[in-house]
Amino acid sequence: MKTREELVIPLIKNKSVLDLSNSWGDFKDLINKFAKSYEGVDIEKGTTYTADLNEPLNLKKTYEVIVAGELIEHIENTGIFLENVKKHLNSKGLFFLSTPNSTSFRFGFYAFFGKEPEYSEHIKYFSKDSLKLILSRYFKVKKIGFCNLTTNIANQGLIWKIKFRIENGIGNIIPRYSPNLYVICELKK
């Protein structure tokens, strides 16, 4: 099973890219390496654009690809966020989104013990079906599927590396239990 990074590279090669999850260091560097042009949006300063994606955004331009990696689960107003994407995606552009999978092995493991995964900044979670449902209100969903966590685990601790290998391994056997979802969308014609 491919990682989020392996899925996004073919989409962004030599394209103008707006990265809405600009604060992710390794992912940001990867996009910047392959894109023709790169701009980022984040709520924190130090990006191309500083903005709250829960509010309307007006960058006065459009992009060939918009990327939102592990972001939608942090967004309070999903509707405004997706309207922002629509507004800034050019007519033949693609929107790539990835997010934790609420049917993953990790979520099931925590649920078995009556708990939720401990992500204090995540305010919502999506299954493949719920993500497709909400995105299809705004876009034509070209592809939706499961993907593994990033391949860059060199700087992580031993426990994280063990969890990473178990979770990705289970996802490779039973895709529905994969750690992440990804979606590729385009504007409705």
C-alpha cells in the first residue's frame, strides 16, 4: 500500500501547488521539491499566507493542485474550508486530501478499551464513506482509498516505530484498517 507521499508526488510534479497543511516539515519539503511553484497557508506566521482556514480566504489566484495533508480533522468549519479550496482550484485542478481513518486498527484498538485515540487537536474523524459524502457535496471525487503513514520514521522513538510497523502492516493486509484515507477530487463540471 502506498504512503501519502507516494500518492501525492505524481499529482504535483511541475504544477502550481497550494499547500494548506504548510506546517508539516517533511511533507512541505517534498511538495516544494517536485512542484513547479509552491505556496503555503497556515494559521502560524512564517508561511506564504497566514490565515485561519475556518474563515473565507481570498488569495486572488488559483492553483493546479491544492494539498491538505492531515488537516481537515482540525478544521471547525468544514464547509468554509471546502469552499476555500473550490475558490482557489483552477478549472482543471486537483485537490488531494489525506486524514486519519476512523476505521483504522488504531481506532478499533482504542474503542475496544472504551477510549478514543489521544489527539487533542483533532475535533472530528472520518471514515471512507463519511469523507466521500461530504466531499461529493463540493467536488467530483475521482479516487478515494486507504494509505499508510509516512515512510520517514528515522527521527521517531522506538514505541512509535513499533506502532507504525504494526499499523501499516495490518493496513497492508486489510486496507480498511489502514491508518489514513486519501481522496483526489476535481471541480464539478
